[in-house]
Amino acid sequence: IGMVVGASAQKAGEQAFGFNFGYKTTKNSVKMTADTDSHTKTSPSENTFSAGSEYNRFVKDNIRAGIGVNYASAGHSESDDKTNTLIIAPSVAYYLPIAKNLYYTPGLTIGYASATYIEKSGNSEYKEDLNGYVAGLSLLSFEYRYSDKFAVNLNIGSFQYGSLSYDDGDDDDGNISYNSQTLDILSVGFSLYF
């Protein structure tokens, strides 16, 4: 799950609404616990396409805070299984001018995630709904401010960690948790300032 930095500028009070689209790969590990027994399994990698939107406001010169909603759909590389994820996450970023209208924008996100995992076997389908948290770090993020009202964002190789779980209500099965490490290969976004 990764979010594109959606705003730019240097002046406190400036606001923007951003859109982003991305591609990433995800590696998941599944931990099942029942009483004192625990078992961990690593799943095949997933190829994910995502889209989202974000509202941002500069709380101080060069410091942007925001809230974003991101949806991702992941297909597993070795099966027909898929995962759909919704993330709602506050974010913060620092804007460092590196050239005229070009900013280096490293950022951090921490928020809530809800996912639906669908496993297919022949004509049958098994579904799990999970909830948890995600945290993301974007170290190679840039924004080019094309005009006073429009900017383009580029995010390369940001990292995201998620921990989601569900309890199926069966005391014998215990709790099942999914931990995912995601590398956003490339995200592109657009910001509209007002």
C-alpha cells in the first residue's frame, strides 16, 4: 500500500488536493496463533496497482500535513488469489527546494488499513476481512510545481509496513495476523492548489 506526496509549496496555510496512481510489489508473512502454538508462512509476492487522493495543508513553511485515502488491488504471482485494501492515513512531509519549482519531499504516513483477502480453489472461494495499521516512509519523493495551481509528484521506492489481523471467533483457532512489507516501485501524482 503506498501514498504519493500530494502537496507542495513553502508557505504556511497553503492547501492542495492530490491524486495518485502507483505500482508496487508486496511480500506477506502470515502468523497463526492458537493458545501457545504459533506458525509463520511467507506467501508469494503480489503485484499491486493503487489509486488514491489526499488533502494537504502547510502547517508551517516547508512542512506539510495531510490525510489520504488509498485503494489497492493486488494479484498473487502464483495463483488466482487477490487482496483488496483500503488505507486511511495521516501524513507529514518536509519540502526542500532543490531547483526552481522542484522540491525534494521526504515523508511519513501512519494510519488504518482494512483488507479483504480472497483465496480461490477450483469453484470455491474463501474470504477473510482483516483490519490493522500501516506505516510508510518515502525517502525518494519529489514534486515539480508547474504553476501556482498545479504540481506533479513522483515517488520512487518508498517502503511500507502493515500489520493486519482477524479473529474468526473460534477459540481453538486463535488469532491470525498478516504482516506485509511493501516496496512502492513507482507512484505518480498530481496536485491542485487552492
